[in-house]
Amino acid sequence: MLITIEVNSKKLKAEKGETILNALNRNGINIPTLCRLRDLTPTGACRICVVEVEGEDMLVTACSEPVREWMKIETHSPRVIRARKAIVELLLSNHPDNCLYCDRNLNCELQRIASELNIRERRLSGKKMTLKLDQSSPAITRELSKCILCGRCVRICEEVVKVNTLDFIGKGRAIHIGTAMDKDFNFSSCIHCGQCLNVCPTGALHEKYNIGEVQDYLTKKDTLKVIQFSPLVAFSLAREMGLKYSQNFDKKLNEALYRIGFDRVYCTGFGSDIMINELTEMLENNKTGKLNDTIYTSHCPAWVKYAEQFMPGILEKLSGLKSPQQITGAVIKALVPGIEAVNPENIYSVSATLCTAAKYEARRDAMTRKGISDIETILTVRELAQLLRLYGINMDVLDGRNVDEPMNLASFSALMTEISGGLTESVVKIIAQNNGIELSSSDMRKLRAAGDFRELMVRAGEHEYNFAVIDGLAGLDMLRSKMRSVHYDMVEIMVCQSGCVNGGGVNSDENGESVRDRLKMIYKSEENSAIKMPVDNPAVRNFYEKWLPLDKDISDKKIFRNKYSKKDVLL
Ligand code: SF4
Ligand code: SF4
Ligand code: FES
């Protein structure tokens, strides 16, 4: 129901019950916010969004106060601006003055708001915060001296990710954000999803940087430097660098990577196609062998860590397959030494990805063979953009070149595995093809629908396959309740809502537009994709027919598999 409010002496329409902030934003009036997160419970912690409301003695926080009929609001009165300035000046009074050296320089919400409020001098001087730098996690770095206590990270971890790693600790001046018992991140329940990085308004949380290490290796003459990425990485990178994306951008990125010193560029989707094949085979064997047990996917490293910490009872039901980047990494280390006549220990392998948890996954014990890691280093899309800027690469003038054989091709299905439900869709398509079934568009719509729980039943000959998709851990509650009456043959779980398209390693805007853009790019690529399914991928066929049977070291396919164990963490 629409009501009338008066803002800065103008009548506006607002939805009954919505917050003042929503009504203002819809009517084109912006006011600063620091603690607010779209769709999550407002806390009113930062008070930067205050406005004047006629009849109220105190300024009210627009992000939490609902509109009332005929409410009279002043959004930029002298009193309001003075209050906002005072809040920011207080935040800046103990903030470190090292913006120039901060990775959020020019991309910091606090810096932007200070500039918008025309704060040009330090009027308040407080004791600088000296909380220690926590670099204990393989994926996330905490610089709490830059924390402004907005609480966004606490809420996203609790309300969206459902892990509850972070909380406010201490009182008064000693208050800060910490983990259970205020220990370092590596002792905590953090599953490295990186969702908190993307909402932190300052540089207090960011991925663990590996750019320096990559730079060092790029100059080594006696090392073969290889890198893998997927089209989703190329697409997200173009956006990150403010460039227009076209299909040729992937080729330009290959050339850029050669120019900065990589010797070979491979395709992560090659590993995705192998993963889809292996998972489908496992599922069909499970069904026809009458084992009839549920198989849980294991391609999301954040989910795997969650299961090890909170659901150890299902570890033996995980498919055991590594993520696509790790499978590609393992195949690189198995095949490339023979092809390039180089020792495996002289291959430096990098993967560029949207996933921060991949940094953790690459360091797991099982991600090695004969003591050599599948992948040495993971770069997020943000880091890759930084690396290309560092080397002064102008993507516009590059011609482009192809990905290197033999890990050079991927199917459309491979790209779909970067979306929640995409792995299930790919497996369902193979089962349908193997059994001569036509899938309806409504089947596909069920898997591509919104929501944290989706399901699909497919009848194939005498068998009935039930699939469930958990899109974000909030869907686990529904799964538990459904499993009381339904047997699922396969449960796909991804921690980041919508999947890797919303990973912590790439900047995403608050209204979800960038995630929708990435989803659209993936769906749209189906039309132009000459290779629709793993079975159509000549590189993968070649691998199964030529390479795998010949090499007894890898023919048991153990290089595709991970190992799991219960993990005790502080809660
Ligand atoms: S990385 Fe994910 S699990 Fe870890 S603290 Fe941040 S939001 Fe929570
Ligand atoms: S770490 Fe970042 S998101 Fe968390 S409270 Fe501090 S400033 Fe806010
Ligand atoms: S944004 Fe409203 S109180 Fe922080």
C-alpha cells in the first residue's frame, strides 16, 4: 500500500512499512550507509544514515526506521550533515593513515563518504588502533586496525553463510571483531568462502595476497610457468578492469598472460568436464549396483570444510572428487612433464578463480602427488587484475592467442558447474542422453530457479533419480527435513549463493547486478558453444582414450580424488 511522505519539502510516495532509506533510494535520494546490508536485519550500528524527522528530538537512522504517513523528513539539513561529519571524523580519528598503501585505496567506502562529506582536515585525533595483523588463514587476511566495527562481516557470516565465525569481542575501547576465544583465523570455524570480504567497507578484510610470489616465479628461467582459468574468470576480470567483454577477451587474456611471463595457459573447464563424467559414472554405478546411497558433491571447497567441521557423519558420502581447478592442476602435473620434457618440480602452476576457498583447497594434503602440489598458487580475479595492471598490460591492443593443448577445451556443461545447480544439470543431461530421454524445459527451469533448495526427479528406464540442489548453506535445513521422506541420489551443495559467480574473490555490487550479469553470460554462452557436453569435448576424449590408459601412475584416477577427515575447530 502506498502512503505519502514529505522529503525535503517535496511529497513522495512510499510503501507502507518500508524503511526511510528504501523510500529515499527508490525516489533517487542517496544518503550514506556503512553498516547496512541489503536484505539483512538492520542494526543501526554506524548511525551515518541519520535524517531529521519532524517531531523527533533525536536524529533517526534511515536504514532501520519505517516510514509513516505524512512523515516529514530532512535528509541533508545542516544538523544532519554536521552529525554525519562528526561520525566519520570519529571513525577517522583512530583509523591508520596509510590509505596510499591500502588495497582498498580509491575503492573504500569510508574514504568515499569522507570525501563526499567534504572532510579535508583532521579535527579529532585519537590513539591509532594497533590490533595485530592476522595472516594465519590460507585464504583471508584480517587487518583489524582498519575495522570500523560496522558488523557487516558478523551478519553476513551468521545470517547468510550460516557459519557464525565472527562476533564482537570485548567492551568499550577494547571492542573488536574476533573469532571464538579471540584466536587467529586458522583455529576458527571459517570456511574461507570470502563473503565477508565483499561486504567489508574498508580494507580490514581481504584475500591472502599471492601476487608477490607469482611475480617472483615469473622471472625464473628454469621453471615452466603455467596458469589455468575459466571463461567466467575472463568475463569477471573484464568487468573488474572496467573493460568491455567479448568472446575474444578470453584469447586476449591468454596473450596477456604470455606477455607477463607465463609459458602455458590451460583451461580450468577441462577439469570440470572430467569431474562431470566421473560423478555421473559414480551415480549410475551407485544406482545400478543397488547401493542406493546419497552422493554429496565435493567440488565446493568451502562446503567440504563445512562438512568436515559440522557434518562429519556424511564425509564418506561425499563424491570424493576434487574441484575442477584441482583436477586440471593434477592433470597438468601428470602430463606436462612428458610433453615439455621438464621435471614436475620445475613446473609452477597457478589457477585464477573467483573462489577464495580455492586458496585453502590447494593447500590440502591430498592435493599432491609424490610430494608435488597439483597447484602452487591461487589468484583471485581481483589479484589477477592487479597483476595485469602491474605489468602495464593494455588489453585493448592485444590480438589474442589460443589456449595450449592438451588441456585446451571445455564444454558448456563445464561452465555451468560454476553456478549452483549447474553440476546437477550437467549430470542430468548425460543420464538423459544415456537413456534416450527428452528433458523438458520445465525440468531445467526447476534446477535454474531461485531459492536455497531445489529438487528434480528424473525417470531413466527402470530407475528413478532424485536430485537436490542446496544453493547456500541456508538450504541445509530444508534438505534435512525433506530427507525424512525423500531419498536423494545426489545432493549438490555450494556455499556461495548462486555458486562461484558470487565467489569471494571478485567484487560484487550490493544489488546483485554483477552476479546476475555473470549468470546471464553463462546461460547465453550455450548458444555459441560448439561443445555442449563433456562427451563432445575432444580434449577430454583424447585424455580418457590416449593419456589415461597409458600412464599407470594415473590410470587408477586417484589424481581426481580428495580425502576428508573430521576437523575440530573452536566454536
Ligand atoms: S570467509 Fe566466510 S566463513 Fe569465513 S568469516 Fe568470512 S563469511 Fe564467515
Ligand atoms: S572487519 Fe570490515 S565488515 Fe567487519 S566490522 Fe570491521 S569494517 Fe565492518
Ligand atoms: S547504515 Fe544506518 S545505521 Fe549504519
